[in-house]
Amino acid sequence: MTYPFETLAEHKGREHHISPMGEFIKQIIYGGNDGIVTTFAIVAGFAGAGMDGAAQVGGLAVLLFGLANLFADATAMGLGEFLSGRSEQELYHSVREKELHEIHNNPEMERAETMEILHDRGFSEQDANAVADILARNPEHYADFMMAYEIQMADPNGESPALNGIATFISFLIFGSIPLSPYFFLEPIQSTFYLSVTATFTALIMLGVLQFTVIRRKLWRCIGETVLVGGVCAAVAFGVGLMFA
């Protein structure tokens, strides 16, 4: 089959292109939100316990606590994302090997499961039998089909655990540094904390806008979700600080 105006590759690249930002949107949102809230928790802890205590230790101490927490948690988040991604891939391959074993050694049971899956999705008896026959002749594709529709596990092979970990680490650092930024320039007094609160919610709004630019849902919903989730976590952090006031 020929395509008069564009090749198939050109069509796929145009219609189904996903930007690098889109490929890592999960890690960016997850790392960014956690970075904002985790760093703000340090600031809110000082503020909730009373700014007199913060003033006594000085702005440098606030920064040291905040930066140590920022880099330690960013590293933990990045490595955690890497390890969880590796574990997910290994689990997928382990379960898929079992499915291949069943396909080769217990084909009757696998066919019965396949027929049930297809019937549940509205296939007629004739069409379900035709699809089952085709799958039986292609064990590798059969295994992929069963992983998707019986086990309901998505194939993680297209993802890189290392790159996902790096994306989470960088997003955590970038967004997590924003609540701390006023303390780079000002003494840890009440007005500085208010600036940090403003910076925190600005960072959450930025994260919502970033989410909107990638997934193109309603702008107010993207911003509202990130601000609501981050705001609740920030309020909890400040409340814990008040407990020690």
C-alpha cells in the first residue's frame, strides 16, 4: 500500500508524537509535587513552631536544613523511582514467562480463558474462535494479549527506569527549591515565611500549568488539583509545627 502525501512513519510522527516532557510527565508531577511539599514542610516546621525559634538558629540553619532535606529526598525519590521501575519490569517478564509456559503446555485452558475474555468484550462466538486461532499460532503475541487482558499488566519495556529516576530527581530539585528561595535572601522572620507560602503556591500553579500543557485537560482542573493536593500537605506540615509551638 502506498501513501501519496506522506509515509506511514511521517504520519505516525505527526499524529502520535509525544514530547519528551510528555514521556516523563508522571515523574515530573510526582517529583515536583513531592519536592514542593517536602521542602515547604521544613519551612513550615520552623514557622509553626514560632519564628522566634527560627530567628535564633538563623537563616543559614533554615537553609542548611532545607537544602539537606531537598537533596537527600531528591536522591531517595530518584533512586526509588529507578528501583520500582526495574522491579516492575522484572515482575512483568516473570509473569509473562509463566503465561508462555501455559500457552505451550496447557493450550486448552488458555483458549478457554481467551474465549471468556473476548466474549466479555462483545465478540461473537465465531469471531472469538477466529481470534483465538490466530493467537494460538503466534505464541509471543498470545502472551502479550494475555498479559494485557487477563493479567492486566501494561508492558513497561518502553520505559527506562534510569531516565525516569533522573526525571524525578531533577523535578524534585527544581520545584522543591522554590519554597526555600526567600530564605536565600532574607532573614527568617514572619514576612519571609509569607513569601515562602506565596512561592509554594506559585510553584504548585506552575506544576498545574505544566500538566495542562502536556495533557491538554481543562486548565482550571489541572491547577486546582495540584494546588489542592499540595495545599493540604502544606497545611498538615504547618499544623505539625504548631503542635510544638
